[in-house]
Amino acid sequence: MPGLGRAPFLAMRPAAFCRLAAAVVVGTAAATAGASPPPPSTGIGGGQGVPSVARDGDSRASCAPAVEDTYAMPPTPLHLINSWLATDTQAMALRDASAANATDCHPGGDKLVPCYDAPAIGSGAAALGEGWYVGLTDRGPNQDCEDLADSGRHPAAEGKKGKGFPIPAFSPSLIYYKLRHGHYQRGGDRRGEVRFAKAVPFTGTRGERVSGLPNSPRDDTPYAGNCAGEPLPYNVSGVDPEDVAPIPGTRLLVVVEEYAPSVMVLSSVSGEILARYVPESVAPSLAGAPYPIISGLPSVFAGRRKNRGFESLSVAPSGTHLYAVLQSPLGDKKAPGLATTTLVRGLKMRIHVTSRDAATLTYDSQFAYEASGPAAWTVASKQPVKPTKIKLSAAAAIGDTSFLLLERAPEQVRLFRVDMAANTTNLDDTPYAASTALEAETGGTRRAAAMGVTPAQKRLLWDSAATRGWEAAGAVAQQEGLVVDRKGKRVLMVSDNDFGIEDGSTMVTAIALGRPLDGCTACASDANGAAGVNVTPGSCPRAAPFKRAKNVINVKEVVGKKSCWGVFRCTQGGKKDDD
């Protein structure tokens, strides 16, 4: 389908921008009809539920989800994200190669080579109030060596497994931005703009640059761009950020990442990593990192699959705790049972705030979540969808013990309401705490309940396959940022464009769900997800009202008075746009 062209921004650079592809969505609900509401408790979840039915006449219960708005990020050179790249040899080589192609941002028209002016800022997202959002880059421009080799255009990648890093000097960064409605038109459709204001690169305790390169042989082997030459050195400071959320009442952010995997506390102002919490077995290998490494997460999480660490984060609006969820099941994806399982683990950590600029985390418990099985993903061109292609990619808090979770598979996406109920099993109290036996025993064919484990409850809220305007909006499958907006009346999803390799520029899509966030409305389209059924109104516990964190970060303290407003203004010295 047609993508979003570069033409509207010709004043900035006379070249057509990368094509934006389309996407779609699907999943399943683990809670079953007829389930009783949980009793009061103070376990992993908590709270008391009472039966409720959907409210007749509620416009949000129309079962007619729709795309409300779309926003795209204009071409933005990477040296506006990391200023030192303006003098970095490899970065400038990529810039020149991108500029040499008059019709496409990819050097030589090669879609497997990233673009210099297509930053990926959608690995995570969070709302900060007053129209401000914080986005997140991941580890930086990278390529899959095997994909390069299979293309036949990159002989240097032959026989290599790992990742190519065209700009090894890149530092993962926080991205502050606003959304501007209807900034330009394309094909009669009015589009909005992601208005970049400021980037804050991650740093160490003394201001050291933090790398995006892998930490150790547990991760992908790093190479230079196009996987040329010998392997690059591993870097103990390296992180691969995947989601972000503010700690209410502070100037701090929590960020989860994939390498260790780890949960980090950062300064929203300086980007300093104040602490990186990692599995106990991983901590020794990170000695020498330029920031505090804190052991304490269960070592079982060190068994995450490569590039499938912590991907989703929810910080409670009360600021007392957080939930972090892996992208995929633990363990070797080729092992019996583990190749077909869809059971994914998450953990809970307590948050202890001591000042606006200081907070510590303590591990609390771990839980199971049952992702949608292959039968639920009906839109992908290749059927059936392999269990290893199903991913959990973003979360957003809607209450202290509830959050939205984004599931995706090729060409499809679904959103679920997740409740950490009073009876959700703490896996630390089971024989499955320290191994992947639970994942192997379920194997994609048995439910966790058969093992005596109650997973987190889930209820379907949104299905892209049933959403009017989704495909026409140019939305893509690789959605990795999630924000609950306008007091719960809509959600924003942010694409991860992999620095131009995946579907062109970063895009934000605003969705009206067509039902309330309580998930108690059953829609006819829910039956499309053959692997599960939405909770019926008669058995749905009444959910607490949507709750947004208050007293979050004052972005003006971060961006200052001379923040950039759009790429043109950034390149002209940071003057504020008249609009």
C-alpha cells in the first residue's frame, strides 16, 4: 500500500523519503466467561472486583474502533540526536551515502541499510502532560548479518551471525516531542507532525557516553556497518532500551532494556543512568560499567532470548511499584516445548522515592502472562504464524494494578487490558521460579492453570483487523510505543522504524478503541481471535476508573527556553516556531 512520502519536506532536503508500509493487529483473552471476581488481597495485584455490564448508550462502547489522527516525523539528521556524530567519520559516511540517493534515503537504494535522517524514536513512549511526550531510541542503527548475506548484495556478511552497527558511536537517547495536528497534506489526507524538541543521550555517572553495543557473548556479535570486517569489542556500558515511563513526583524515568535484561532509573534532565538492575547471574559480567550495576533480579530472566528481553513497562500512577514484561518466552526457541510456548514472564518491583532526583527499586515478584496463540493471528500472509513471531512490545498503565499491553505478530496488532488480580500466582512460590519448566510444560498446547499457575488476567480491547482506517493510515506492524491519551478516550501507538530499515519514518497513530478501558464490552469482531474469547459482560468485574499519574516531569526543566520546534527550527539555531 502507498506509504508516506518525503515530498512535504522538500524544503529541508530535495529527496523522497522512505516508504511507510501498512500493518494490522490480532490476539486473545486469557480470562474466561463465567470466572468469579477475585477476593480482596495484597498479592501481586490486589483490589476487589464486582460484576458489571457494559453501559448502554456509551459512545465508547460502539465496537467501531477507528483511526483518529496520524503523525509522522520529518527527516531528522542523527547529529540532532547525538551532537558528536556531526564529526564522526562513520556517521558522516552514512549521511553522505544517504544524501547521494535522490529518490530514497537508503544508500544505493538498499533497504537493508539504515537512513541517516530517519531516527527511530518509537521503541518506547510515555505521556508527560501538557501535550508533551517522551520517546526512546533503541541501541542505534543496526542490521541483521544473516539478512544482509541472504540478499546477495553484501558478501562481507557471508557466514556471520550477529548485528552490523553502521554508527558504533551512537548513544541511546530520550526524545522529547509534541504532536502537531494537520501540518501538511498528502493525497488529500491531512497529516500531523511529530515535532522534535530535544534529545537527551544516556550518560554514565561522570557524563560518560553510554553505548548501544552488546555487553557480552550472551548477546549478538557486533560488527561494523554491513557486517564488514572482524567483530567489534563488546561494551559493558551498552544498553538496548525498549520502554519508558516517569516516576510520579520526581524528575526520574524508568527504562527497561533487552541486553541483560535490565530495569534502569534515569534522570530525565541529564540522561544519567542512576542505577541498572540486572539478574544476579549477569551482574559480574558488567563490572566496569560507568554507572551503578545492582544485582537482585532473578537469574531465570538471564535466559531471555537474544533481542527479546524486557520490552514493556508500566509504572503505577501511585508511584509505588512497576511491572516489566519480557518480549517473548524464556529459553532456547528451538528446544522442545519452548519452540511452541506462548507463556511470557514479567516481574514486579517496588519503587522507593527519596527525593525528586533519587529513587531505588527492589524486586518483589514474578508472574506469568499467556500471549495469544497462533490461531489468533489470521491476517499474516504466512499461515499459521509461528509462536516465535508473536511479541509483547509495549505497555501503558491505566491503574495501579492494571495496564494496557500491546501484542503483535506479522501484519497484525492487538491491545489487551491486563489486571494483576489478587489470585495472580507469584512464580517465586512455585517449583517454576528458577527454570523454564513452566514454559516447556505448557508448550503452546496447555494452559498455565493446568500447572496450578494463575496468569495475569487479560481482556481484549482493540483489534487492528477490525479498525476502520488502520490500513489506509499507513500504520505499520512494528508498533513499540504505547500511550493512553485524553483521559483514556484514545491510545497512541508509535512505530519503531529501525532507523529507516523498517517502514520509513517514525509514525504515531491515534486510535479510538470503540469500547471503554474496563474491557467489559464484548464485540462481534472478537470472535476473529480464534485462540480466545473476550470476557462477557455478565462475568466482567467492575474496573477502577482510568487513573493517570499526577505531578510528573516538568518538561520545561528538560527542554529549556531554547528548545527546537521541528527540524527546520533546530537547524536554524533552536528558535521557537510561531505555531
